[in-house]
Amino acid sequence: MTDERADGTRTAASRDAVGRLGRIADAPFFQRALHGGMLLAAAVVAVLGVVARQEGVARFRTIWAEDGAVFAQCGFDGSLLRCLATPYDAWVHVVPRLLAAMATAFDPTLLSYVLTALAAIVSALAAVLVARAVVDTTGARATALLAGASLTLVYPAAGEVGGNITNLHWILLAAAVTVTASTWMGHRFGRADALLVSLTVASSPFGLLIVAIAAIGAILRRPRMVGVTALTGVIALVQLGVAVANPRITLPAVPSAGTSPIGLYVDTVVQAGIFGPSGWVPDSLVTIGLIATIFVLAALAWRQLIPPIDAGAMTRVGSRLVDAGAILAMLAAGVAVFAASWLLNRHVAGRHVYVASELTVLALLTGLGRVLAAHPGVTIANRRMTIVKHGIGILAVVTIAIGFATSFRVRNAAGNGPDFPREIASERVRCASGAGVLPLTISPLPTPGIETIWQIAIPCDRLAR
């Protein structure tokens, strides 16, 4: 009897301990801490994706093409207002112009570090907004963390996109599409989201996509979408007017990658655009998972129409159809950007693949999260199904994370240099000899296929003595 009483006491104590832990875990302060930790982790991983993926010369010791020759050069030579009003390649670049103005306020010897740091900060903020939108719609923190961090982890981000201000608009576009489409699924669109989409449209030629997604959100009566549609619509019209009035720049001829956009999409996005050649996970697995997720969302909507139909069935059908529509909208936006880039350039570069690849990942994570967030009635069978759902969610997150981890380090054109801090240190003696400016070659270096020599002219009077 003594042993039985002791066992009962230990069991009761164990239950009390578990209960106390459960209450702590459910406490608002603990949930807020977990939420903040998840957002911070997404930002940190996104920053690592910017600064640490480039093999060869480190990203923060190189300056990418237009970062120096176009945006920083204007920062050195002209006023901020003149730079903001100057189109490049037939559209206005508000974000790169603002960041270049900040970077050129520092000692020019620090230019590569500051440009990379600013690109990393903006990428991290975009990652936080994406993670917040995904956790709003799915309730899954691990999924949201991976979604936010993926902005700088997909394979094309390690090439031309991540770590420079010139191509930062591609990252912002993927983030803006995600937070806007997420409002269809219940994301609470905030002021930071509004700032993101406004700056994106003011820096991208694809702003009409954001306008269209926001307009559908307005039709669905999502909060703030009417105002967002109006604001982004005005900015997009300004961009359209600039595009009509200004010719695009003439770039050196690049060999065509083919004539079929469908075949190119399969080759460059579906089969190689997520993890690239070094990833352990097949790229096509992500697209297959996304297609399966869309079918499951449609099946969940159809299931509500099977008799007996209760009073809330039609509401649930509509919700599931909207979920499927939001995921399809994200996928379609990526396809549209890819197709438009191909039509305008007649070849495919890494930056043209980025948005389609990234939105494929974000659509899968968000859509799968919506599927797994369904709450059936409490029965033994449904409890087992909940365990299965958690297993599927963990498996998906771990699989994608492994793909990103095994393809993290990438050799790209910028990794060949030049090493900007070393170049400016060795050449600044020319300023002491009476030169007014110090011309420096920046990355990427010329190749047999592309002969462009990118340079930046540093005013000697800006160099610290």
C-alpha cells in the first residue's frame, strides 16, 4: 500500500508539473517571446544568406556593377532629388537610390561594406514581414521562419540578387506579393506591410502585379486593401509613364537560352531554381509539393459539399477556395515575372529566375501551412490525423532546410572580384599625385560572353587623408 501511495503521489506530482509547463507555454508573455524569437531568427538567417554565401572574394568586399557605376556614382556626383528623379533601364529605382545616398555619405573606402550592410538590413526586414504574414495565416512558427529566411536562401539569390542594392527589388517583389496575397487568407496587413509594397512598386517594373493582388483583396473586403490598391495603383501608373517615355538601356548581346519560355521555366525554375546543382534535395520536389498542396486545398473545399451539409459549409468552402486562389496567385505572379523577363530580354539570367523560384517556395510553405492548420472535431481519429499533419509539416520544413543548407555556398561572377577595399587602398596614391577622381573597376569582371567593364569614379576629395 505504501508503494502504491508513493506511485500515486509521484503521478499526481508529474501531472501538476506538466500542467504548470503547459500554462507557462500558453502564457501570453511566452507566446510573444516565441513570436519575437522566430522573427529575429528569420532576420538573422536572411542576413547570413546575404553576406556569407559568396565563395571567392567575400560579398562585402565586392561592389556589384550598377551598385557602383549607376547608383553610388550618382550619389557621389549629384543630389538625392536628382538621383531619385533619374530613371535607369526605363523605370524609377527609389530604394536603390535612397540606399546609395546613405552609402556614399560614408568614407568611400567603406563603400562595399556599407552597400552590403544596407542590402542585408532591407532583406532582413523583408524576411521579418514575410515570416509575420506566414505565421498569421498558418500559425506555424518553424514554417514562417523558413519562409522569411528563404528570401536569401534560394539558389538565384546567391548569384546576382542577394547582397547588392541593384537587384534588391526582386527580393522586395517576392516579399510584397506574399504579404499582399496573405491578406486573402487572414493576414493582418499593417503599416510596415504598406511601406514594403509602396517601396516595391516605386522600385520595380512589375508593380501592377501588386495592384492586381491588392484589388482582389479589396473585392474580398480585406482590411486596408482599398487604400493599398489606390496607392500602389498611382505609383504603378507613374512607373508605366516613365517606362513609356524612357528607352531601356542597350546591353551587350547575350546568347539566347532558347525560344520556348515553357521549356526554360521547367529547366531553370522547376529543375534548378530552388537549390541549384549542389543541393541534396531535388528542386522539382518543391513544385510537385506545391501542385499537390493546391489539389488538397481544392479537395478540402469539395469535401464540405458532401452531405450532410451544415449551415457553415458554404463559408468553409469559400475559405478553402480563397486559400487555393491565394496560393495560385503567388505561383502565377512568379510565372508572370519570369515570362515578362524572357519576353523583354530573350534570355534568362539568375535575376529573372529568382521571383518565380522564391514564390514557388513561399507558396508551398504557406499553402501547406493552411492545409495543416485545419481544425477538425475532437475525436480519436482526428487526434491521430493531427499527429500525421504535424509529421508532414516537420518533414517538409526539414527537407527544404536541408536543401538550402547543402546549397548555401555558391561560386558566382562577383566572387572573382575585384576586392574593392584592396583596390582602393592600392590606387589611392594617385589622388596624392594630383588626380581629381579615382576610377576603379568593380565586379563582375568582363567575360568572353559579356565584355562590359564596370567602373566607379571615386572623388579624391571624398577620401579621408
